[in-house]
Amino acid sequence: MKGTRFIIILTVLVIVLLACTNHGQNQGQTVEQTKGDTAAMADWKRGEECDRIGQKRIAEMYFKKAYDALKDNPARDWNAYAKSAYGLMALRYLRFDLKGSMEIAMAVMKVMEANKDFPPQIRSFVLLQIAQNQLELKQMSEAERSFLRAYDEELQSSGGSECGDLNLVIYACNLMDLYLETGEYDKLAEWLERSKHEFKFFEQKSKTKNDSLLVEEYKVHLALYQARLLKGTGHTREAIATYDAIPRSQVWNTFVVNSAMDFLKEVGRYDEIVDLFEHFDSSELSRDGAQMNFDNIQYRLAPRYLANMKAGHKDEALRIGATLCEAIDSALIWQRKDDATELSVIYQTHEKELALNEAHAETRIHRILLAAAVLVLLLIAYLLWRSYQYNKVLLEKNRRLLAEIEQREREEHQAIVQLKAEPQERLTANQQLFCRICDLMETPDHIYTDTDMDRTRLAQLLGTNEHYVTDAINSCTDGKSVNGFLNEYRLRYAAHLLATTTDAVVVIAELSGFSRSSFFRVFSDAYGMSPSDYRKAARK
């Protein structure tokens, strides 16, 4: 859910920055060349450029400089004041400085309500940012009121409903996130229908523009909200069908993957969550060149560890746990490098006082990062301890199962030995044939490991009819089939190889007469544990 709100805030920030840009401006024109700009507007544009290339803290500094220059008299340049204030509160929100973001937001609210000259296209975004801060602070009723006010402001500034304004859909998505968190599914259903209605007009309007990617992206967003609504109201089957109807290529999209993961968690499909993370490792993470910072640790590694544990991939989970430890060190190094680079730029381009203030801010951030690192390490230690305890209990259980299996096999072997010891004249025809079958199974060439071995081949080797073979095995083994009888010998041979060799499990499967696809299922059903767990239990 947090990942979804994070993406929506970024989308809104991009939209407002684009909406506030002077359409007549030449793209190649630099800030210094732009005529008629106030000093505050120039600072805002510098901040916008730094934000665009990822220098968030330098961007925040420029936005603050522009805001501070105008906050006492915003009428000097309403546009510069509104744009810099919004950029400042949004960036503070994104680095989880909710107090700082709310201080700016409330100050702007007072100015906005007292002045009709405040840019109308910014009013709704300020209200949206206030609502996002309230939502993070778990002030649900206040957040709902602010979201509704933001939606009404956007409705008025865009010219009303059915105008094809994507912002109306985005604002509705924020409200739906709130109702998902509070479990108010009636309200969620109402706003989902309103979103779908507004989206139809945006989709029609986009046909004349190059907005096909946005259309596809928000189609998936709305489908995911539909699936989560169905799940929340008890219609799990319909929810899964709605999710499964979304094209897989769209689920991989970066902007919707967090919502998809939230839904998959709700329905317990952790293997698919693991697949999503595998896709990011192989494509998105390598393509976008993302550094392993704390955001990536929070949104990629830690959830991936938990998903693998839930999906039962313990070995992979432990590997990711080790990666988490390495990633924290890597993130600290990257953070120091990035901070050093940005501080150097600040020192070279601005007065000493601003540089000192930024250094104080850096100290606070490092303290937060250090505290976060300690918390993550404690979490990793706890998870590793839990994993150790789980594996210990599992090993003890498997040892008990192994002892029961060995006892059962001894009893079955003893029964065969006693049957063979009986005089021939006292044995029935089926018992005599069964003894011959057992002798054939115990030959050194292990004929049962032949994947083609079946009742027809057994009958040919014994020089008898296949129906006699079936009857003999069925009557002397309490109803076992020929295939089940052969599989018992194959499983014993596989168990012997697992305990006495270091061959790979897939190799042992083939040596024992199984196909790779069936071996794990048959072995687990018979022994109550996987081949790998059997090997561990047999060797300790």
C-alpha cells in the first residue's frame, strides 16, 4: 500500500510540474536566459531541474530558498510561491519528514484560503499533500476530509466531471487507498465506480494524444482495486479471476507492481510474488541502474525475503537474508557518496550559512539512516534466529519420520523373508509368484530403475501372464498396484543414494527410474518430506 501511494505522489508531482511549466518556453533555454523571471522563479526552476535528475536534497534547498523569499509577501510572485511551496512539502514528504511537510502545507493553506489570487491549479495539490501527510500519521477521518476537498477543488479547476481529467482518477485512487486501509468497502465501491466513469472520458480524450501508456497503466490500477474490493468483500474467487485477467505484461509494469503484490499477499500467492521480484532482478533493477539504497532494501529485498519464506523457499530466503546484510553496507556507502557530492555542489554554489544548515540536515539524516540500519540488522537477526529454530524443529520431525520409515521397511522385508521361508507346497500360486517377483527385484542390476518397467515387462521376465503378476502383487501386499510396488523399490533405492552419495537430487531421480517432474511429488507423498530434507535427516 505504501508503495502504491509513493508512486501516485510521484505521478502527481510530475503532472503539477508539467502543468506549471510555461508552454511557450523554449526547451533549450537555460534558467539564466529566461527573461522576466523573478529570482524566486529562477530558484524554483533550478530546484525543478535538480529534482528531475535525482538530486533531491539540492532540489529541496532551492525550493526552500524560493519559498523563504516569498512567504512573507507571496503576492510578489504567486506562481513561484505556489510552485516552490508544493515542491518543498512534496520532497519533505517523500523523505518521511512529515512534520516539516505539514508545517509548509498548513502555512500555505492559510495563504490559500485568504487570497483569491492563489493559483487554482495548485490548490488541489496542496490539499492532496496535506491528506497524504495525515494518512501517514494515521489521522484517517482528517485525511478523508482533505482528500474529498482536494477532489472537489480539482473538479472545479478542471471544469467539472466527464472532462477527461486524469487527476480526478488519481485523487479517487488516493481515497480508495484510504478505504482499503480502513476496510470501508462500501465507500471503496462507490469511488471505484466514479473512477471508472471518469476514466472512460480520459480514455476517449487520450485517443487524440500520445497517452496510451497512461491509459494502460490506469486500466491495471483500476482492475487491481476491483480485485481487492472483491477480496475484501468475501468474493475471493471473483477477485482472483479479475486479477488473472490482467495481462502479465502489464503486471510487470513498475507503477502497478506494488499493488499487485499487495493483492497477491492477501490471497496467499507468494510464489507469484517471488516471480515478480525475480523479474525485477533480471530486468527493472539492471535496466534502471538503481543503487542498492535503503529504499531498494525496503521495497525489494525485505519483502522478497518474506515472500520466499512464505512460499517455502527457505534456501533462497536465507540467501536473500545474507544479501540484506551486504546491501545495508552498500547502501551506507552509496549514501555517503551521494551526500558528499551534493554537499560539494552546495558549498560551491551557495553561501556558507546554507552549506552549514545542509550539514546539520545531513547529520540528522545519517542518524535516521543509522537507526534504520540498526533496526534492519535487528530484524535480520530475528528472522535468521526464527529460521534456525524452524529448521531445527523440522529436522527433528524428519528424523522421527525417518525412524518410522526404516521400521516400516524392516517389517515389510521381514514379512517377505518369512514368506520365502515357507515350504513351496504350503504357498498359494499367488504367493509363489510373488516370491519370484521379489527375487527379481533384489537382483544386482536393479531392474526396477528402468523407467519402462511395468507389469507387462515383469510378466515377460517371469514368463507368465501380466494379470497373474497384478493379482500376485495385489493379494500379497494388501492391495498395492504394480506401479506402487515398483515405486516402493525405486524410492528405497533413491533414499539409499540420497543418504550415501553427493549426487544431485535430479540425477538420483533419473537413476532411480523416476521422471524429474514426478520424483519430488512421489517422494514427498511417501516419506512426508522432500528429498533434500531426507538427505539432511539421514546424514545427521
